[in-house]
Amino acid sequence: MIEVHDTAPIFGSPETYRLEWPYQGKSELLDSVKHVKILRNIRVRSQRAECSQRLFCDDLWPGSLLAARYLLQNSSSMCAGKRVIELGCGAPLPSSCACVLGASLVVATDHPSSDVLSTVSDVIESNKEDLQGIMCGHELDWADFEKIKNETIVSSPSSSSSTASKLLETYGPSFDLAVLAECLWKDTVHLHRPLCLAIQALVVPGGKVLVTYGDRLTDTHTSADNYAFIEMAVNDFGFRAEHIKSIKEFDDVSAEQEKVDMHIFILRSPAA
């Protein structure tokens, strides 16, 4: 079942979230939030973004801003004392927020590429005093969860060298919250099932998944393609979905379009 819950008072106009580089926490997004002054100095931009060879992970995308804002507004129920993992984190602002909002452990994961993972390392190193050793980075290829599922002979995680197996060996299915900020794109539709398998394997029974995504549409990619992930999580994996908010014409950082419609969902893992 997919519930609809409009939390309009939490979110302002798209202008509320406009953020100029370099990121110094000057927007109302952080300045207006109580007891998180520490976030005003969080750096989430890779040094590589200064040059022409920018990657997706070098930008702070709208979904990351919305996920961070939601965590800030719901810190006691979402972060305090919780074990948190972020998938496809890029410049991991949500992970950084979870860390300083009282999470007991935060693991920021992204594709096993040195260029991509260097962004995570940059954030952790630049904010090591604020993050207090609670946050760490880890490589993760979502497709590895499909491989594990399809193995005819089930082996222990320690017998496999896949990124998913290493992650499970280290942390197990122990996370209270998973964050998926801007993980749904035209190029990731074929990874919906591995992504569902990932949150199924990593999140504890009754745990939550915070999902944000934007409708960046093409001739072959519609908003229904993005929403199909939510439907798959509900229909095939037993999650409960709650639609928190949709925001029209949010400021985008993509060169292809200036505005994007954004969506926020909470998925709840089936109880044991």
C-alpha cells in the first residue's frame, strides 16, 4: 500500500533550497534549523569540481538537499542512535547530516570507482572533526546484490569478493535507515531490482528507507519509470510506501534542464 502524507509546512518554496557553490551553508536550508549550527561549515564539494572534468558526484543534487532537510526536520526519529547507510551518495550531505544529528554509525557508499569514492573521502577528511569518526565510506555496486541472489550455491559473504559481500561481511543487515537520494535516473531503471535487493539485505525489519528523486524526462524515460521503483519495492519486496511530498519546478544543477519536479518517499521494511 502506498500512503499519501503531505507535509507542506516542512518545505518552503524552491528558492529555500537554492545553494551556490562553493557550499558554505548560507542557505535557509541549514541556517534556520535549531541545534545544527555545526552543519554550516560542512564541506561537500570535491576539489575536482574546480576543473573541467566534473562528475555527477561533484555536484550537490536537489535530492540530496531534500533528503538532508527531511533528516534535519525529523532527526529524533530518523537519525538519533540509528545506524545509517546512504546508497549512491555522491557528495554525501545526507550522510553528513545524519552523522552530526546523532547517528551511531553512518556508511556512505557509492560506485567502486576511485574518482567517485574520492569525493566521499574528501568530505570525510574535510569534516573529520565534526564527523567525529562516526562516518566512513565504502564501495558498493548495486548489481552485486543481484549476483548474490542468483548464485546457485549460496556461499558466506566472506567467500566472495563482491562489494555487496564485503559490505555485508563488515556490517551485516544492521541498518535502521537507508538513504537513496537521486538514485533513480534514466540510466538506472535496469537496476531497480538490484536496488530493492540491496535495501532488503541491508535494512533491519521495520527499518526505513528515505527516497528522493527527480523527474528528468526524455523521449524514452517517463515519470512512471521512476515511480516503478516504488511500486516494485511495495509489490515485490513487501515494503510499505509513504509519499511525503512532491515539489514542482525545483532548481536543478543539471545542464540539461533548469527545473525538475522532485519527489520524497519513505519506505518501511517488512517487520520480522
